[in-house]
Amino acid sequence: MRWAEVSEGGPVLCVAVDPIDAEVMYAGTWAGLYRSTDAGASWSLVDLPFADPVFSLSWDPQGSRLFAGGAGRIFVTERSGSEWAILQLPADGAPPVSAFVVHPDSPSLVFAGTRGRGAFRSDDGGVSWTAMELREEFARSDPRASEVTDMAFEPKSGNLFVATLGGLFRGRTTLTRADVYAILALVFRPQDSRLYAATASWISSWEPIPSIYGGTTPGSRDEKETGTEPSYISDLALDPHDPSVLWAGDRTGLYRGRFNVDQATGQQMIAWSKVSGVRGPISSIASSPVQAGLTVAGALTGFWMSTDNGTSWHRSSAGMRAHHFLNVVPVHASPATLFGLAYSFLFNEEQWVQVFRSTDSGETWTLSLETPILGRPYLRWLEAGPAGAQGFSELVNEDRSALPRRLVPSRTSWNLPVGRSR
């Protein structure tokens, strides 16, 4: 019997495009870091010093060093990517490194954000680290404030903005809370000198200038309209070649926003259109600063890429490890038919369970079911049935006891209380 890896492209947690060579791209996954040198046509696994998942990717402002956030540490390499150094954070429990930024004017001043252990500052390029304290006592007592989701610099003042599930913070040594909403993504737009922050339901904008409101002046909120605009946004990215375009990813897919001015009110608005064909959840977006029209997105379904300003998109995940199957079962009546159960997790998103179906003994797979599982009944395992697969889940009660529940698929769908069937 001969075994071969089945690869259709699995969950991508973060993406980055080389700021000098648009042919070189990186994708962080639960299986590690992947690198492409042919504009995403093929991918190879990078040999990092440790086999960590890669949760975040960031280039320094000069485009000379790439930083990859792992479990309690950051991997850093020069542009060649041949050798990697380790920057170890003084954080208990090896938390995922969810954000990393280098000061635009001081390359030795770097900042790292983690999920669950807050933000850290280093004045010597990552050799030593100091935890960034929260100034307000009520913020220090909020565990969500230690869940860092993103970081961004305001170029004029050099102030660091830190997005967390407990609000938006600013500062360079200690952090002051500027907003109480959970912030999932940040981007600074030089054209209007405003910081744009994504929350669960809208995009807020601030003028990052001193004021009585936590050091920033709140701006207008672009309220969500169901079905036309993104919600629970996981990442934002500006097009460096077209300042009128703002990309946003959420749990359903990818959106393109265009800045325009409302003629009636004079307010700046963002008009959204959803990209067809790119299936979410989206975890990360990046546009190339050297090749106009090149935008990439990491998703639960793999690595997506457009080279024509988002007019068309294609999945580019060849060579990536596809899915971490928990178990695979055959169908008794059809030996070539298999069902596989897998779990996926996207940063800033819920955990998801997926069931894949193969009709050619595992050579190719199609998605049969996907559903968020956080706080809901979800599949724990699959068992073979006479005509198909049947799944078993556990519904956790308030007293944390688990009740087994059987979920049996029909020909077209699964009998799940939530989720999407295919």
C-alpha cells in the first residue's frame, strides 16, 4: 500500500507578501510557516527552529527582516529566509504571539502582542523584553485587555496603538485605554491621518491627536448593514497603490471598501461590496507594495490571491498540508467513500469543525459540513454507518456536564442545529 499526502490547502492564519519581491509570499498555519517563491503557485514548509504554529507575520519598515509569531516566541530572518533566530518572550504558558511591530524610525525598538499575556516592549531588538503595563486599574482587572489582536503605529507621533478584546490602548511604555470596545484589527490611513479599527459590528475611525478622550479623538462609525457589509471583521488592509480601497475580511468572506464623501452630509463613508467566490472565515489580508493589483488573503479554506485589483480570485495552496483529520471512516455500502472529521481554528475567530467527504478512496476531498463550535453542540467523532457516516457530539450544560447527541447526515445536509451544509 502506498501513502500520499492529500492537499487542498488548509486553514491559513496569517499572510505576508515580500515588500521587495512580489514573487515571494509567506503563509502561517497550524502546521508551521509556508513559503512560496513563484507568486503562490507552489508552497514549501519552512524549517523553523521549533515546530510552532505561526499566528502572525510582520516585515520591518525597511523590508529587510521578517518576523513570525509562534508560541511564546518570535522567529526572525533576513530576507533570504535561510536562517532563523529566536526571540523569546518572558511570558508564562507560551501564549500565541498575535502581533509584532517594529518602530519605523528605531529598528531596535520592537513590540509584541500575545493572546492572554498582553503586550511586550524591547529596546534592543528582542534580546530582552519588558511587559507593558496598563495604566488604569479597571483595565488591569479586565482579562480581555491581555488578549492582543493587532498593533499599529501612528507615524507622526510614533505612538503605538494596541488592539485587544478589552478595548483600544495607546502608549510606548505604559498603555492607556482609548476605547472600551473589543478591537479585532487596526490600520492607519495616511491620506486622512486617521486610525481605522474593526470591531464586531462596525469600523470606527479616530484622529490620533491629543484630546481628553484617552489620547484620541473618536470619529464616525461605519455601521454594519446586514448582507452588504462585513461583520466580526478579523483583518483590515489598505491597498498601497489605491488609497481609496480598504480590504476587510470576516467570517463569511472578503469585502472591498471604497472611501467616498457623502454629498449630503460631507462625511467620509466606506461603500462595501462583497468579493464573490472567496469563502471565509478570512484571517489575514495583505497587498503588495511593489506589484499593483496583487492582494492575498488567508482563510479557513486556504490561501487566496488576486493579481487584478480583486476582480478575480483563485485559491493557491499547492504543497500546503491540508487538514488535520481527527478520524476518517468508510461507508460500508461504498468502500471508496470516506468521511473525515477535522477541527480548525482562526485567530480572532471561533473554532470550527469540518466534515470532508471523499468518493475516490481519499484522493480528493470536498467539504460536507462546517460550523462554529464555540459554546454550541459540535461533532466529537465519526462512526461508520450502513449507508454513510454518523457523528456524535456533546452538548455542554451550564453545570459543565456533557450530553451525547447523535447527528446523522442525510444525502444533502447534516442534522445540525447550527452550521452550513454542503
